[in-house]
Amino acid sequence: MGQNYLDVKAKFIRGFSDKTRLQILECIKNGEKTVSQIVEELQGNQSNISQHLACLKGCGIIVGRQEGKYIYYSLRNEKIKEMLELFDEVLNQVQTEVAQCDSHLY
Amino acid sequence: MGQNYLDVKAKFIRGFSDKTRLQILECIKNGEKTVSQIVEELQGNQSNISQHLACLKGCGIIVGRQEGKYIYYSLRNEKIKEMLELFDEVLNQVQTEVAQCDSHLY
DNA sequence: TAATCATATTAGTGAATACTAATATGAAAT
DNA sequence: ATTTCATATTAGTATTCACTAATATGATTA
């Protein structure tokens, strides 16, 4: 009972569609960091960050590597970074409009 | 009390993160279509599609133009199409993995 | 102007998701 | 081997979101 391609695609993109996760991605964009570094930089809650990291990992967006008791997370590859940059590029064109929109639903 | 940049960015990306909306985008990727054409091609519900169109429009992803009693929707610009293509490209690398992931949360 | 057609909006409900607090795992240091 | 430290997992709750059904708007045609 298949997730078809579009289900998977939606799930993948949903990885990027949350403020906290975007913060995490910004945080590790230029190099791997441990969970506690991320928690500290974001002034976040350890459990919450850990869950978002699991989400990002499950979505194929980041990877983790263990070294001793630390786990270092980083972007999965350069394509992900490109994607983040393209988001910014396109968003520049529409930002004001998007900020104003207040559809009752979304 | 401001949506800051990352709030807006998350909102923008959330526009892409739903199966029905991705179907709509596929449907109009190569040229504008009316609401009823989209409803028919997707075998969807008029109200539901209309709400998703409002979402996509509010997110700056599509534009609509009225002609008589019809409204034609299309991608906002070429950058959006690029973005859809980049999604596909990156997803090819991670699809299997993402499909398997079943984080209880996300 | 009444009826029809295309689309949008509203209200209500159920499902998915993000959060916090508490607990568990597993590696390292004592 | 016990404690400590880094991270993950679980449970529970509140919020957000997608869906359906019903109604409203606004343009066109009769």
C-alpha cells in the first residue's frame, strides 16, 4: 500500500517547511555540529531539537555521524545547500506578498 | 508582531509540502489551466482544490488571471519550475530512504 | 432580471504535527 | 561498576492543517 511518488515528495519537502527545522539547517549549513551545539545556538529544548533532527534525517536532508558520545549532523550533500539557496532566491521575489497573505486555512 | 524571515520562508515552502498541491503544480506546470480543468484532471473536490489554489497563490507559487467567468492559474514564474525540478533531482537520490522512514512524529 | 455556471468562502470535524516534561539508552569518565 | 554526559524516545496535550458539505459571490447567458 504504496506511498506513491508524490507522497514521498511531499514528505521530503515537509522536512523544510518548519521554522525550527530551517533554523537547524541554517545552523549547520556551513559545517557539522553536535546536537548540544545546535540546542545552544538555537536556545532550544533538547528533546524538541532531537525530534526535529530525526525528522530531517528521515527526510534525507541531513546525515549524522557518531564520534564518541557526540553525534555530528550536517547537510546530506551539496544539492541540499543549493536547494536552500534557491529557496532564498525565489523568496526574495515574493517575500512581501507571502508575509501579507493570511489565508484562514494555511 | 512580526513574522520574521524564517517564518515567511517556512510558510512559502509549506506551499509545496502537500500531495494535492504538488498534483496541482504538476497539472499546470506546462501551461495555465482553469479551476474546473484542474478539478477534473485531479478528480478532486471543487472546494478543496479551490482552497489549495488559494494557499498556493498566497504562498507566491502560482498566479491567477481572470478571463470572463474563468480563472486561469499558472506557475508564477520560471524559478518555481526550476524549484520543482530541483526537488525531483534531489529526491531521486533519497527517495527509497525517505519512503522507508516512519518517524512516529513526522 | 432570472437562471446558470465558475469559483470562492465559511463552518465544522478529524487527522497530522509541534511542543513540553519525563524517562531511557548508550558511551565515556571516575 | 557507578556516575555522568550526550542524545533519543515516549506520552500527553495543544495547535495547525486538510477535508467535506453547505452557502456565497460574481460573471454570463437566456
